[in-house]
Amino acid sequence: MQGINWVMRVNNIESTSDIIFQGLIEMIYEGKFLPGQKLIQEEIANIFNVSRVPVRDAFQKRSETGLAEKIPRRGLIVAKLSEKRTLELH
């Protein structure tokens, strides 16, 4: 059996939460989630046809983009983006 570069194969595999995270970013850019709108784990899980666990993990990555903010007793809300920030993202 030939040697397989397992490290390269593992590095190319994305986790479910990474895919959901990227999907949420795209949905926010496309306006499917509007500024001020609450992101609900159950609804996102249904959209991606997954359990709430990878959605929760994707939500925890939100600080990487600044596209959503955690509001105490309200949950995760889509952030209002400045015109400058919107242009930077496109």
C-alpha cells in the first residue's frame, strides 16, 4: 500500500460547524438574515438539517467576523454593519 499523506487529507476536511459558520456568513451578506434579527439555533439547525450542537459551535465562532453579537438575555443578534464594513466584506 502506498503511503498516504494523512495530514493533507485531514486539513482538507471541514467540520460541520465550519460549514455552517461559512453558510451563516454568506446568508448575512445576502440579506437572508437582517441586522437586529435574532439567530435561533433550532431554526438554523433546520436550515442545515443538522442537530443544534454544530450550530452552537458555529455561533461560538461569531467573534471572528463581528457579523453577530451576543446580547445578554436576548441571544445572538445579527450586527448592524457600517457602510465601510459592508464594502470591506465584498
